[in-house]
Amino acid sequence: MNNSTEFPIIIGTNKDNYSLYDYIADYNYRNSEIIINAKKHNKKSIAIISQKTYNSDNEPTFSELYDYYNNIISEIKSMNYSMIYAKGFTSLSHMRVCTIICKENNIPIILTKLIDDYEKNITDTSLTSFIITLQSLGAYSVGFSCDLSHNTIHKILKRLFHHTEVPITLDIPCSSFSNKLIKDRGGSVFFLNESYKNCEYNIISEIRNEKVRKKDFTDSYAASIYDEVFFLNDYITLTQKIYCSINLSDILIDYEDEMVNALLVCITNKDDADYLIEALPFVKLPVAINCHEPDILEYVLKRFNGRAIVDSTSDMNETKLKEISNKYGAIIY
């Protein structure tokens, strides 16, 4: 990935709008490369996908989600789209699955979380957790969809800039667009919906006249679980090894020790992994996984709804341990 802080601006939808991309290519060099390659191979630009609807009392399993989104993404790839935009999702588990599948298929993915309640999303950690989890998995860009005032969006961005290593995508109506958002775009991608056509000239003029603000600080060294994010220091203090059983949820929920800041859970087989995955929604500390089998480690990390820590004191080959951990954005400690 290009580490430059001069992140691009995307304006458009899933239309084959190459002229607009070419017009802002100087600011959009990362995406312009994708678009140029797409044109050479007669590819379309961006395909938009929506979250699968489900009953909140009956969340689909990982396998069910994987099969559902894999069919959609495989079809999109066969139609020669060069990028996927997962628009306005609300569930991290759905977004993780989409990101994993796109990574396996070598197709870039942009994801936005739907924000419909300003007070809730500006004060809790769900948006930060979502961004840190997905960027560690290899998402091309992450962000949010909303219909909020530009002042509100500015406050959210200001909080997120310090935790993002990939461009932030905004899917906002042009009524929320302002020059202030361009001036503050320290590493942002602005993905405006179709109403951009009403003020396309003004937006492009502002973009061409504004220099990109350099990112001065990024703190993305964090573990996450669902809507919780845990910013880590250099010294992670682990619990004694916790062995899995049918009562694992009760053990992890009730675990309290002021001397530790992460749970060390031993995973020896797929049943252990499933016990841990079931317990995650109730865990209050980041989770470190101790595992000695490559296929079991991959199984649990693929299903871990967040960003896990991997215990480096494993019998596994160091190269293999790093390969699997990096594949799923885990932190080795």
C-alpha cells in the first residue's frame, strides 16, 4: 500500500464515469491507477453492495455470511468490476466477511458504516473499532455514510484522523459538503453520492486549490472486539492461560484483575475456537490467542469479530505465525 499522506479524493458512484476520475487524477493517483488499469482491461469502475437483512435475534453464522457474500462478490468479479463499495452497513461481522472475501479475490473494497444517531456515534467507540478492525484486515478505505451537518461530520473526522492508516470515505449528500471538509481532509477520501452532479464544478475547483494536510500522528495500535476498542501500550500484561470449555463465556465475562490488560485464551481445536467466538460479545478486555496449530489459528482469526492479539510463545514456525496473523490483521505479542 502506498504510505503517502496525500490520499485521494473519490467523487462518483458505480457509474462508468472515467472523465471525472481523469479530471482529478492529480489528487486521486491511487485510484486513478486502478481506473487506468480497468480501462485497459475493459473493466467497469465500482460495484455497490448492501448488507444482507436479517432478524436481529437470529444473527447468521460466519459460514452463512461467507457463502452469501462470496456468491455476490464472485458474480461482481465475473462482471469485471474493479472495486467494491459496501455501502451503509451496520454490522461489523458482515463487513469483516466482505473484506476477507475481497482480499481472497484480490479486489479492493471500500466500506462505510451507517450513522443515523449523532450523539451515540460521536461518544461511543463503535466507529473507531470498525475502522481499526477493517483497516487491519486490508480494506482499501473505510468510513461512514450519513446525512449530518458538516460541523458534525468535522467533529467525527477530527476524532478518527488519529486512528486511521487508510483513507476515510465519506458518503454524504452535497447539502453536508463544505470547504471546511476539504481543508481538514488529512488523509480523507470523500465519496459523494449521486447528488455531487449538482455542485461538481465547485467541488473540483476547491480540490484543485487546496493542499492536502499532512497527517501528524496516528494511533492505530489497538485491539478490538465488536464495538469496543482497546488502545495498547508496549507492555501487554496477559492473564494466566485460560482453557476453553462450555462455560468459557461465564469465565471471561466475570474476569477481573487490575494487574492484567488482556485475556490469554488457549485454543487447541475448532470447538475451543467456537466457544471463544460465542463469548466475544460479552468480553470486556482484549483477547490474546495461544495456539500451536496453523489451521486452528486461521480458523479462529477468520471468525474473530474484531482485531485479536496472537501470543508469540507458540510452537508454530515463526514465519507461519506471522503469515496467518498478518492475513487477518492480528497483533503478535
